[in-house]
Amino acid sequence: MTDAERATTALIALMEKLRDPNGGCPWDREQTFATIAPYTIEEAYEVADAIEKGSPEQLRDELGDLLFQVVFHARMAEERGWFDFAAVAQSIHDKLVRRHPHVFGGATFASAEEQTRSWEALKAIERSQAQRRDGMETGVLGDVPRALPALTRAAKIGRRASRVGFDWQEPAHVREKVVEELAEVEDALQRGDTAHVKEEVGDVLFALANWARHLHIEAEEALRGANAKFERRFRLMEAQASAQGRALDTLSAQEWEALWDEAKKREVAPKA
């Protein structure tokens, strides 16, 4: 038995013990798919955070936490007689073999673009089969997960619609849509229509997510970067204000602006 097999077997056994009605952990026994799902999503984001920080040790630990979530869900499914961890692993193995006919079969592709088209065609067939099998909502957008972050889901919806020909032709056209939606926000503000303002701001965000898609940028990743940049600069402003003996809530707009400009300069200043 390899180290990976030994460790995986031990983890599965540990999960079984935690869920054991006799002697297991009360908290673990009480959990359901619905109560664990938020933790699963959180762990996936913590993996992304570890990657962004470039920390191998943190990435290892966070991947372990995410793997535990998979084992947890698989154990609950096994208790219901649905499937077990082995079936989960076999399912993804078989799917990847199907989706790589050029590696595991006799298919050949003339380019990466042709390979991508084949991949998408296979995924579309699998989605259609799953929708019919499970009685899921059908259609091009039928299985786009509702739990995805809104920006990620907006881009995914745009990509799905694009596969059947409903899309802007080029990035400049999406930019025009962004400008159009911004004007509609302004119009709703002028009319004092609060409910409509919310709707139009949503349209702006949807258009921005799809503009990013056309520019080959992940909107969610871009926004995470902007958040991180703001946090860095705000901490620099806090440090500057503290060094000057000034309380943040006493600063004027002009003082905040000066601190912001200084934080930007410090951020881009070359290291000695």
C-alpha cells in the first residue's frame, strides 16, 4: 500500500469513527449535507487564499481541510446507501478519461482550440444526460450552480449562452453595454426609483463580469486582487495616521486623500 493509499484509508476510517452513533463526535453526527455545504465552500476559498499567498505549508493544510469535506459528504452519502468515497473517486477518474480521448484513446487534435471544443461538446452531452437522469432543470443554463459567487456565476452564464451563439461579438461591444447600463443607473437615480437603481446596478455588475470574460480575465479573481490592494493601502494609511498621532475618525476628506496618495506612493516605491 502506498503512502497516499494508507493516508486516504486512515482518513476515511477516521470519518467513520466521528460519525459513529456509539462513541462518535456529537457535532459530527448531527451534521447534514446542508449544514456542511457552507464549510465546503469556505474551505475552497481558503485554498484559493493559500495559493494567492504563495504558502506551500498553508496550501497543504487547506487542501487537507477541503479533502476532509469531500470525505465528510461521501460518508453521509454512504450512510444513506447512495455511494461511498471510492465511488466518488471512480466517478471523477472515469469522467477525466472520457474527456481526454487524445490521451486515453485514439483521438488526435490539430490545436488546443480543437481540443477545447471537443471538451465542451463532451461536457454538454454529460450535462444533458445528467439532467434527464436526475430530473434536473433542463436547458443551456439548467445546471449552473446557484451557490457560485455572483460574479463567477455571471461569467459562467455568459459563457454558456455564448456556446449557442448568444453573446457580444467583441470586447468593445460589451464595454458599450457597460456604459449603457451605467447611464440607466443614473436615470433611475434621477427619478428617485430606489428599487430600479438596485436592478440597474446588478445589470452593470453582470455586464462588467462579461466584459472581463471577453478580455480573458476572471472577474472574481480581479475583484479579489482589488480587495487585497485596498486592504494593503488602508493598512498603510492606518500606520501613517498612527505614527502622526491622529485618530482615523477625526480625519477630514482632504486628510484621507493625502494619506491615500502617500500609501499609493509607498506601495510602488522600489525596495532599497
